[in-house]
Amino acid sequence: MTFKNSCAIAGIGLSKFGQRPGTSAMGFLLQACKRAVEDSGIDRNLVDGCLIAMPAVMGEQHGWATRVAAHLGITARLASTMDMGGATPIGAIQTAALYINAGMAKAVLVGFGMQNNPQGVPIAMMGSQFAFPYGDIGAITFMAHVARRQMHELGVTSRQYGHIAAAFREHASRNPEAQKRELFSVDDHQKSKWVVEPLRLFDCCLVTDGGGAVLVTSLEVARDLKNKPVVLSGAGQEHGAEMIFPGKPRQRPPGAYAADAAFEMAGVTRKDVDVAYIYDGFTPLVMHSLEAFGFCKRGEAGAFVESGALGLHGELPTNTHGGLLSEGHMYGVGHVAEAVRQIRGTAGERQIKDAEVVFVNGYGGAPHEAPPTCSFATLILTKDQGSLSRGTTS
Amino acid sequence: MFGIEKPMPNPTEDTEKYWEATRKGELLIMACGDCGHRYMPPMPICPVCWSESVKWTKASGRGKVYSFIVVHRPQHPAFFPDAPYNVAMIDLEEGPRIHSRIVTEPGQMIDPTLIKVDMPVEVVFEKIDSETTLPMFRPTT
Ligand SMILES: [Zn+2]
């Protein structure tokens, strides 16, 4: 059984989220998992797998996925804690499909829970002794270096980053669940404070306590459930450390292979994409991704975002829910959930007409290390074309 | 949450020679005995040819600025009093790229508007305490 079109996302669930210091990471996870199972309509006794993102802020948590399964009362055939940073949920959806195709699980929950406040758990903050002593700490300093190089090599401007942030905020203004909904302009972006120059406050994602989960099943199982299945048509991954570190000489930017792999598997082109969900921890990451994933040629992403291309009526509607920048830092599960809504046709006033092919990516890494690593995971999600396509999946 | 002290190097077997050398005013990098590749951070195999005959070698201390940032809101409270401060990535002339800071002299922060990508720089050493001396870089003409 090949990967393409064999499995589907049958349910999505987001916990309550925002600045919520009172709920534990596990609490968010259980709520999100329950909501994903209920959304799918599957008999909860049929859920037999848990792939859960390692809660990085809290540090090492042995057996985290098994604890989720135990708390949910699931008899799990599969439980694994996974770590690709913010790429984990998308990577784990791929892993779930592989287990299902191998006959080792039937209905797998993929989830994350994040509590930014310690709640008595010691925070493990590893670090590189070659970067930390200079105060180069965290994802934001890493992304500020990425931005500096974009400005130097490609002539990208801070105002162009502002166009990305303002577009996603406009989308969030239409999302009642979003953490930030007040509109701002590119000029407002320019007035927002420096956090780590050349990045301003509005270039940075929100800090969010919350959780999210999706339920993955075979396409056959999903077709018997209550929602239209959202088909996993293409997938790719890429892991390395070359964003700002001189690794192996390479012809193409980091993330390009992950995107190519997904498009090739799905048999669709960039032009076929109706809506895109790009991991937007910081605006320069979106700028990088648009070019690396082949939506723009090298050096053209700045003009592309200025043209309004990312808007609901733009050339490539992107992050229609508001993204990590405005909906909240939902670890990429917010992206997947909105992609599913678009294909189901339930995105309300954010609905893109006839959305059938959706690109989603997750991004994560270990910015606290030198070299800072990065992981990309991608999916092409499509509308189920019906039983006629069944024969192509064997 | 965090201690108030800055996170300073906690040398391991792979890194102690580097920090020993900075105390004597020398900048070391790793060199491969088989393919000649020079690299940082240190690790026991060459990242290019995987040779295990790797050793520390002295760097010239000259390089140029690959990137620089100015931290206004530090992630770690111990750095609050220093903000705004710069962090630069330096391309050493031997090849490795390392994190550091641009200064005018050891202990003297530079006006960040004077820092440019590709600007030539040279190493200077800033003694933090008896254990730790950090390599910093200053502009050269
Ligand atoms: Zn070598």
C-alpha cells in the first residue's frame, strides 16, 4: 500500500487556548483529543494509537504519549512521543498513516499540549556554550539572523515582513477563536517595538497555552464516518542545519526537498494549490518558505507578499485562520485544522471557494544549539474524489 | 524560572581546550587531519569526511561579519541589563562560522549602526571571570 490517498484526517480538535496559565499541558491534550474524536464521530473504543509531540518547554517527559493514552482510557497498539519541534504534528500525521498502512493501528490521535508557565515542572533549557554566553538565545535570535541575511542577499525589507503580518491579522479578525483580532496596518507594524533587530514585535508569533489534535484513519474508515474525509495525498520531510550554518554546499534552500516530495507524491503542482498553510513562527520564515517551497522564485517573495497575494482573494490565500502570528501558537495543528475546514467547506467567512487542494507545512528545530537545526514536514491535503479513486491506492 | 546568572560555558572533554586557549588569548578551531576541513563547533569526527583524526588548530582571528542582530528584549533575564546588545555571526577566514559580539575594545560595546554585513573584523578577548574569557571581534580597516 502506498502512502498516497491511503489515509485521511477524520477529526480535528483544538482545546481552549490563549494565555491560560491554569491548565496543564496534559489538560489541554486530553481536551483536544476528546474533541478530535467527537468531531470524527468514531466509536472511541476504536481509537488505538497516540502520537504526541514532546512538550519542549517542560523538557524531557518520559512516556508522554503513553500517559495521554492512559488518561484517555485507550487500549493503545501504538504510543510514541515525537520530536521535530513545530514540525512534529505534521510529521506525526505521516507516521500515523504509515502505521495504519502497515496494519499496526486503525485510528491514531496526533496531538500536542503546551503550557508556557512552569507549574512546578523544572524547565530544561539546554544550550550551546558557543552561542548562549553572547545572549544569542531562542528561536527569535535565530530568525533575526535569517532576516538579516534575507535583507542582505535579497533586498527584503521590514515593510515586506509587515505585509505578511498584516495579512494574517486580517484573516484572524474573521476568526472568533483567534487570540488577536484587532486589525493593524503595515505602518502600525513599522511602529511596533524592536524585539531582536531586524525583527519587530509584530514579526513574532504569539505565546499560547493550548493543545490540538487530529484523528487519522484509513480513507476507507473515514468514508464511513460523519465528515467528508480530508485525504492525505502527498507528504515530505527535510531535516538539517543549513539555514544560517555553512553545511554541505547545496543548490536549493532548506525545505525545498520537503515540498517537492509532497507535490510529486500527490501529482499536483504549485498552481493547483487553492489555499496554503505556512508555518509562521516569524515573518522571515514565511518569506523563506514561499521561495523554498517553490511558490515564488528566489528573490521574488518580497514583491509577492506586497502584492496582497496572501489575502483571502489573493493569488495564494495563506493562513486564513491567522496563523501562529495571530490565531495563536498552536504548533501547526491550528494550520491543519483550518486546512480541514477549508476542504470540508466549513470555514465560514474565511472559506475559499471550491478549496480542494491544500498545502500545509510544519517547521521546527533546536534554535538553542549551534548550529541551529531545522525540520520541515509537508502535506498535500485533498478533497475525497470518491470511490472511483480507490483502485489507485493499492 | 531562570537563575539570575548568565549561562556561561560549561566545558566538556570536547570543548575544554577551546576555553583554555581563550584564557591565553588564542582562538582555536577544529581541523581534519585527513581532508583538511576546518570546522566549529567541535565534534570528534570530521563533518565532511568522517575522519576521526581531528585536532585543534590556531585560527588567525581574522574574519568578516556574516550576520548581526540587536537584542532589545532578551529571552534570558540575566541579559536584561545589557540590552540592547549585538550578537554577530563571524565567518573566520579559515571557513568556520561562529557566534560572537562586535566591540570597539574588550568590554566596550559598539554603536550597532556601525556594524555592516561583510565588514572585516579581528578577534579580541574579553575576560568575564577567572574561568571564562570570551572571544569578541572588533572592526579592522
Ligand atoms: Zn575531513
